[in-house]
Amino acid sequence: MKYIVTVQDAVTAFADWMEPTDSELDAIEAEMPRILADVEALDVQIALLEQAPAELDRRRVRRNQNRVLAERATLANRVTAEEAA
């Protein structure tokens, strides 16, 4: 006779009581502008997959890439400033 083993431990490994801590939520909130900039940049790239990019599209891509870089720099500077303090 063969026993069927459940995967109860694997399923309940991420139970409701394993919520993110306040510090983890604060870190996510601090990174949210960069995350949103990355999402917007991906949206632009996905939209351009369906068509041949025009000059206006290229500007839009560059503008979004610059925004992502600016958000990353802001986040890096904030982390560096916090470490120095």
C-alpha cells in the first residue's frame, strides 16, 4: 500500500501570520517611486513592440530611462545619507 503525502507544510509556509514587518513595508514604500518608474518604462517598451518606433516614441523611451535613472540615484543617495548618519 502506498501512502499519498500532502504538501500541507509547503502550502502553509506562507500563512497569514507571516506578514511583512513594518520595516519591510517602509523599505518597499521608500522604493515605490523607483518601482513605478520601472513599470512605466516597461509599459513603454511593451507598447513599442507592436509598432515601429517614431521619433516621439524614442523621446518617450529616453525620458522614461532618465526617470528610472534619476529615481535610482535618489534612492542610492538616500541610502548613503542614512548610512552616514
